[in-house]
Amino acid sequence: MDIAEVAKRSGVPASTLRYYEEKGLIASVGRTGLRRRFAPTVLDQLALIALGQAAGFSLDEIGAMFSPAGQPIIDRGKLAAKANEIDSRIKRLKAVSNGLRHAAVCPAPSHGECPTFQRLLRVAAARR
């Protein structure tokens, strides 16, 4: 499949495909004229790259998830660690969301007088 077909089917721009190839994340199988050609399995590789990026892995970390032949070789420990990191981030964001929702409807005359909002400020300052 040529690069235009891969871009169309995957939704990944051709410029990004060329960048991924330069980084070693995907590999073309040849050229037809000036157009790169890819095996159909590149679509699965692109899906794994998208999933890795959504999970917060860097492109270098994602690249380490492929064998030289392009097959996935995923470290389960790294997946578990990333899942724990995401869970922690979700917990922090949920606390911030709850604090903001409270501040939006707090009956205190000002946010400076709201103990919940003051606690939210202290937590935010401590995370810097």
C-alpha cells in the first residue's frame, strides 16, 4: 500500500508517517517511483503508536515496543507502571475537579473565606 493509502486509512498525515519511519517506528517495504510503500501490517503498528501516545508514552518508549521486524514486544511491567501513573493522575484531577465544582457554588461570601477552596489552593501549591 502506498503512503497516500496508509495516510487515508489510518488518518495519520504522510508527513507524520515519514517522521515515524525516520524514527524507526515503522518501515517502508520499498518505493514505487518516489512514493513509499508499506505492508498492510503498518496499520496495526500505527494503532499501537496511537494507543501508546494516548497512554502518555514517548515515541522513544513506543519504539522500544517493536521488534526490528515491527512485531509488538511490550514490557508488561512498563504497562502496569503507566497504568498506575494514569490512575494517580486521574485521582489528582478528580480532586481538583471536585474542588472547582465546590468553589463554583460555594455559599461563602468570597473564595478567600471558603475552607475547601483554600485547601485546594494549598494542594495545588504543594504540587509545584
